[in-house]
Amino acid sequence: MDGSKDMQLRVFWGNAELDFRDASFGPGVTTVEVSCTMGNIEIVVPPWLAVDVDVSSFMGSVEERHRVPADPDPTRPVLRIEGAIRLGNLEVETRLAGESRSDARRRERGERKRLRHERRALRRAERRALPPGSEG
């Protein structure tokens, strides 16, 4: 690339995988422009990287879990994925360095379970609390 922070990825009747877990991003937005016809693109990102996906799909699917803050910090890196998927698939997945797909699913399931338990415990504690102004 010529010093810019943009990349183009074209897939026709094939598969491509981009793994950004060990990549170094500078502040601001880095754009990956994708075009996929009858193929699959998998993009793997680390949990600390904000991701913004703006991809159209015709007879295909875009599976994403993007995490862009409401008030973006200009000093924080953001990966922006834009483009079009035709008769194909785009999957954006978050994984830790060295983590397999199944390990990531197990970790995410455990995190969701832990959060559920914490919310239930908080609701139980709120129900047990005395109303304001009352004394035990």
C-alpha cells in the first residue's frame, strides 16, 4: 500500500481470510473495501479493535458483531469494512491471539453466562433492599 490506510479485497468464486489479531493499527479509521461474488470472506479482529461494518448483500449474508463507540475517540483505531457481497458470505469474528473459533465461542458463552448471573444477583439484591425512608 502507498502509505494510505485503505485496503481492497476482491473475491470471485473463492474464499479469503484476513486475520488482524497481530496487526498494528494507528489512530483513526482504516478502511477495507470488500467485493465478493459467489465466495466467502472471513475477517478476524482482536477484542480491543472497534469495527464498523457497512456492507450491502444480495442473496448472501453478512454476519457481524461490530463495536463502534457512540462517541468515537479520534486517537483510537477503527476498522471500517465497506463494500458488497453477492451470492456469498462475509463473517466478522472477534478472537484473542492464538484462540481457535471453538475456544472463542466457549469464552463468549462463559462471559454471557457470567453477566447473566451478575444481573440476577443485582436484581435479587434490589428486591431485598428496604424502600427509601424505611428503617429495618
